[in-house]
Amino acid sequence: MRCAHLAWTVLLACVAAGCSSPAAAPWDGSYTALEEWGDWTDTGPLSACRVLESGAECGSGDSFDLSACKLRSLEGLERQGVYRSELRFDARGTQGVRMATRGGGFKLNTRGIPEQVQGTQAIAGVWDARMLLISSYSQDEGFFTFAGCNAVTPRSLTGCFSRCRQGVLVESGTFRAERVARFKGEHEISGGMQVVSESPVELGMPVDLQVLGDWAYVVSQDSAGQGPGGLTVFDVHEPSAPVQVARMKLTGDSDWRGATSRNGVLYVASAKSGVVLFDISRPEAPVFLRRALDKSAGVGMVSVDGDRLYAVGLDAKAGTMMFDISTPAEPKLLQHIVSGARLMDEPSSSQGPVSYEGRLYVNHRGEGLQVVDTRTEPGVRVLGRYTYPHANSRASAVGTFAGRTVAFESSLGVGARLRVLDVSEPLHIVKIGEYGLRAVVSPRAMELRGSRLYLTYHQEGLRVLDVSNPTLPREVAYFNSFRETDAGRGDTLEEGATGLQVPGDGHVYIVDTARGLIVLTEPPPP
């Protein structure tokens, strides 16, 4: 077994048992470079079943050959909760193009009856003691069906899947699914943190926030189950009792993915119209100003560094757009930083580029992390890149440890985890550490505060790591925000803990897609 994967397995075993790691020794800057295997490795079919291409109605029970399965093992499967899955595609793919992997999911209620499949309401199936056959239908995707084959543990199984359109098989393959309830032995919260308050968000699916003094601006994206997104403003001068003071969205424009600010202007990433500007000189009553772009261009991430606004386009051709905001309410487009990255079939929202000591660290999805010198006029100069197989780079944080510049980077998708990179020499970036939990769950956003790295991790909630020795990230606290029974809880990749702010006021502010704005106390110092 590969060393990196072995270390990950040991970490999971420790988390499940509720154990804690010893304090890390001071780091002297030395390390052993870790080999890069990528987010996903194809080890072959994930189950013993197969999908029949003819002889039975596509998506029906008879279209799956389960003769090599141990269906009796399904008797011990936990028939409730949310299962996230790794889909491994057969040679057949959309328009004959071979896909490798993608995430999937389904949700069973407390009676074991399917509620959702692939984010859509379940419509049919058989779920007796030795059969798990569940389907859903959407106009875009057609009929999608999971067929269980073997239960590996009471909380995990393998099987086959198919997607059919007008009775014709479009995609098929095998899957491995795992229930994403909290690890056995884990509590709701640890490490000395406490829940201070929880406030629902009524607009769409909340995914990001900006905390500015006594005000929290929560951004929501459109959601089929939760309705149109928008902006919700909370007065948090008393963190134990936030008060909602405003809600707003624009006509035909509410699918909002992220936010940042500068000098009384809030910049919102819109999946439809690019960057939307609001005047927040009266923090409790945002006023729409304008859009930063004349033409419609979807944006998934935004960030600010001094007089520069960076907006990451949803279209790979747009790349990262750099604006001059020396006059904050009147951004001027300077140029596009384009990587040529190919977008993946996953939602596009996380963090914007991170600036550190004159360099910009841009998460360029399929091309990984890109290090850019933005001080070169009139353009920018790419200093180096770090990429890996099946990359979908979305978030990063950067700091100095033992005289070395260290970047923490994560992607989104099957097998995604946190990478620790020595970026002191951008032309020779080296992986020196990593941290990961279940391969069917992805990290989301991160903030570095001294030697503490705060990390939202979707269904794994909030994780707090001691990175004083970056080669050995050590979990010191957590908060499990994800509860399978929460109203509006779904089965998709981006469910759970998403947005994150640690403003230095003694509190941690996170956004959960079903629970809304949650305020926690920071864990005590080491």
C-alpha cells in the first residue's frame, strides 16, 4: 500500500476511535518530499456486479447482473442517513468520451425509504433486506439508478449504477458508497470550542460569509430544494444572539457563490452576472450599486488584496479577472490570468486567490495551484505551478514556518484532501505533508491563524489543525455541524460546512448549508 494512503488510513482509524495525537515538536524546516499520487487512482472496478447493455429495460433490476454479489451482506447495512459515493465509470460515457470518476449520493429516511438520489427526489426502487435498487429522474440527467451488491461494513457498500435517457444506456459503472454520519466515537464538538449561537438563513443554500465588525453578510446560491439565493445580513454585535436585519436578491440574479469587501463596498460573486457591488456604508442596509462587468460572465470566487479585486470565472476561458479598485465602487478590469484549466462537473465556489508577500496564489481547478507575481507591470508573471492527477483545486492559505513559505491547498471532489506544499521556490514546489478524512467528502474553505489552520470540510464539519510542524498537520479541535436529519439536508457533494471566517474577535463563524450561520468560540491557545 502506498505510504500516503497508509497514513490517511491510520488517521481515519484514530479519528474514529476518538484518540488525540501528541504535541508536535518544533519544526526546524527539514522534511522528506512526499510522492504525489493525485486525488484519485483507478484501481479497477469497485464492485463485482455489472450493467447489462441489452436484454432488459434500462435502469430496471433485470438490467444489473448481481450474480457475483453477496446480497445477504446487505442485511447488515444501516438503512438510513446520507451516503456519499465514488463513481467509477465503465468505458461507456457521454458521447463516447471515457469519464474516470465523479461523486454521487443518495439519502434514506429513518424508515429506510429512499428520499433522494443524486440530489433529486427518489422515484422508484426496491429496498428489502437483500436488495437496494433506487432511482431518480431529472430532465437534464435522465434516469439514474444505484444497485447495491455487497455491504463492506454496516456503513459502506459497493454496487453498480446506470444512467439512461429514453430507455438508452448513457453511462454506467461501479460505485463505493459510505454513510457520512459522524465518525463513531466522535462527539458534536471538541477541543474546548463551544457553540455560541445558530441562526437560520431563509434564502437558498448558504455557502459563504463576510464578517465585518458587528455585521455578518451571508451569501446563498440558488437551490432546487431551498429556492433562490441572495444576501442575508446579521447584526452580530452580540454573537450569542445574532439578529437578521436584511435580506435581498436581484431580479433574475440570485445565484451567489462568495463575497469579499473593501472600504464600504461588498463584492459578491454571481454565477450569472460576474461581480455584483453593494454599498455597505450603512452596514445593516446594503444598497445595490452596479455590476463590475458589462457582459454577463459567471464568477464563483472573489477576493481582495489592497487595490486589487480578483474574481475567478466559472468559464475556464475567463480565468481569474483582476480589477483595479483604488476607487472601490468603480472597479476597472485590468486583465485576465488564464490557466487553460478544464472545468469539472462540480459546483464552482470556494475561495478566491490568496495574496502573500507580493505573490498571488490562485487555485486553478484542473491545473492545481498557480503562483503569480502581480507586481509586474503591465501584466503578471507566472512563477510556478503545482498540479496532480484529477486536480480540482479550490482553496489555499499561505504562511511562513521555519523560514520556509508554506502553502496549504485543497481541491473538491472524490479523494480530495489538504496538501501541504513548500512554495519557497515556485519553480520547484514540493509536497511535504497532507491531511484527509473520508475520500467521499471534500474540504471547502480554510483560514490560517498563526499555527492554527481552520478548515471547513462539508459533511465532516469544521476541523482545526495545529500546523506548527506543517509536515504533520495535527487535529486539535472539531465541530460536527452536519446532521443527517436537519430540514433541507440533501445528498450532494457541497452539503454541510462551507463558509468560514475567523476575524480575531474570539469567535469562529461558519456557514452550514442547512443550519445557516453558526458562531463558535475559538479553541483555547496551545
